[in-house]
Amino acid sequence: MPTAKKETTKKPATKKHVAKKSAEKKTATKPKTKKYVEGVGRRKTAVARVRITPSDKKKHSVTINGRIIEQYFPQKEHRDLIFNVLTKVEELGEFDITVKVNGSGVSAQAQAIVHGLARALVAHNADIKKKLKIFGFLTRDPRMVERKKYGLKKARRAPQWSKR
């Protein structure tokens, strides 16, 4: 016993209806935000996308993966590493910094943020490139973890040898 499919009829879109939708799209625009500059930094397997936005306030804000810097990096050494870039070029309170970082460990992530922040500062102001280059912030650290080889416990660690 075959079942008959119910046919649903849709009203064809009228010109008035289409014009109304396009007008809604045009009026629903986002408010203009401040221009930002982005830099990508890498270290080991950590990748950091750093956005700097010029700040009107004298106090800067640093957000990493949606959290403030004190929550993301509880160790002072990692925070100092990041702020070191800004203090060397004397632009500490001029930017709001937003970072998306993933991969690797906490120290490598902090170093990737430093690399990305330096690149973003150069994209914003090319005159400070020489300073950042001298301090070594623009150089990507190429060291990676060595792969494990077969027959070994780690990359170079051989199993314990016994005479008998």
C-alpha cells in the first residue's frame, strides 16, 4: 500500500519580502571598533595570535584566551617576559592586547606570545624593528622536540643493558 507524500506549498518570495530582508541586513551592522594589528608568534608547537589595539586609557589590558594575564600566567616570570617587550620599546600603556594561544606548554606559550607581540608592534610601527631585532624578540626559536626512535625508550635513551 503506497503512501502518498504530502506536498507542502511555500509562498513564493515577493519583491516586497526580499526588499525588507535586505534592508534589515543593511541596518543591522556592527558598531565600528578600533583598528587592530595582528602578529603571529610561534615556539615549539605553541602558536599565538596577538592583536594589539591602540588604547585611550593609560592602563593597558592583556587578555589571553578570554582570561586576564594574571589568571592565565600565575608565575610572575611568564608575565614579565611578555611585558619586557613593551618596556624595551617604551610603549607599555599604549595598547590593549588580545591573545589566542594554543599548543605546547606554558613557557612555550609565553615565548610565542612575545614573538607575536613583537611582530604586531613592527606591523604597527616599522621604526621600532631595529630595537626589537637587537633584543632578539623577532627571532623565532627553531628548537623542537626530537622524535622518538624505535628500539629506544625516548629520543636517545636506550634500554638498560645487562651483561646476563
